[in-house]
Amino acid sequence: MHQTIARTAVCAATAVCALSSQAATFSDTSIGYRYGTDYAEPFNANAISKDIINLNHVSGYKYGSNFFNVDMLLSDSKDPAGKGSTNGAQEVYVVYRNTVDLEKAMGSKFAFGPFRGVGITAGFDYNTKTDAGYNSKKRMIVAGPTFMADVPGFLNISVLYLWESNAPFNTFSGVSTPRYNYDPHAMIGAAWGIPFSIGSVPFAFEGFANIIAAKGKNEAGADTAAEQAKQGPMLDFRLGDKAAMSTRQQQNDVEP
């Protein structure tokens, strides 16, 4: 049943993504770096420090927008690369979202209350990690509505349904788990990018926050718990001329 639902979600996501083949109306690509000291990993009780390098791309087209992000996460030795290793784990995490603005696609207004419009978002998450205890191989399809607040820049609130699977391998125990499908579950997410200037210098106040519902039993048969994920709030200095800020101001439809 889960596989049938997931295949349906993939078809829906493919149909939405096909719309994004239109010529881009705006495009912005950036490279960033961040550092944290309190990251957590499955079956690891340590607080882990990570250096994270990311490549981020947003673009708009006639009916909506695309968001693409790749994070390269480099852990310290508290999250070892393998059994007996003193080197930290490495991970690549990919996120893609496509949002179709219903007003642009259908020619009818969808504004109400504090929201200037409504979109349909679909996309995927994918990761691969080399570590000692879990070696995550996550695959996830997402789909659901996005509500776009009427603010400078963008503030988007999405209610998404998630179809997630994983196939971990534990180097301590030598146990390899066949790909396991969690129960479909919901996520409420907010993403924002509010541009402003100090004198002639452009900045943006950016970030996201997600609350993810429990997803049934994990691959070991234990109950899962609700999760939270966030980045920011961050103050982003837009290096270069005002064109970069102008691009950010057009990102009303973007949903990370």
C-alpha cells in the first residue's frame, strides 16, 4: 500500500516538475558555510560539531518556482566515519522543491487574509552518509499546499505529506537493513527571506523551521517521535550589486 501511494506521489511530483521546464523568470545561486556544535544523530548520544558547506539555487518560471539545495556535512570525531575511525563522518543531503502558484497556473485569485496566494509544492529529499552507526540512505517524496504570505521577499507556510524510506547499515553490528518504508506522515514548514538595506548595502533575513510528525515504527520496531528542524534566523549579506537583492525580492513562491 505504501509503495502504491509513493508511486502516485512520484507521478504527481513528476507532473509538477515538468511544468518547471519553462524559461526562468529569475535565478539566484549561492554558496554558503555554517557551523554548529549541537547536532544529533540516530543511536549516537553525543553532541556533534559539523561544518556544513551548501550550494543553493532558486529560480522562477511562468507558473511558479524551483528550489534546489545541496549540503555537504562534515562531522567531528564524535560522529566517526566508521568502526574504530578517528575521522568524522561525511554526508551529502539534497533537497528539491517545485511550487506551482495556482493564481499563475489557473488565472484566478487565491488570496485570503494575510496570504497573497496558494501554491502546490512537490519534491524530494535524498541523502547518503558514511558513518559508524547508521549510514543513512534516505529517500523521501513530499507533496502538499503552500500558503504565501503577503510580505516583502517571501514567507511561505507549507503543509506537506511525506513518504520516507531508508536502508541503514551498522558497521558495529554488521547489520544491513533492507530498504524500509516508514508510515506516511505530515510536516508543517515555514521558510522566509525578508530583504532590507542598511544604506546602500543589501541584506536578507532568512531561515526555515519544520515540525515533522512521528512516522510510525522505525526499522528496529521502536516507536518514532516527532522531529524539529530549523536553520536560522540568519542575516545574509548580499555580496555584489543590487541585482542580487532584486532577485531575492522576487522569491515569493520559493519553498525550501
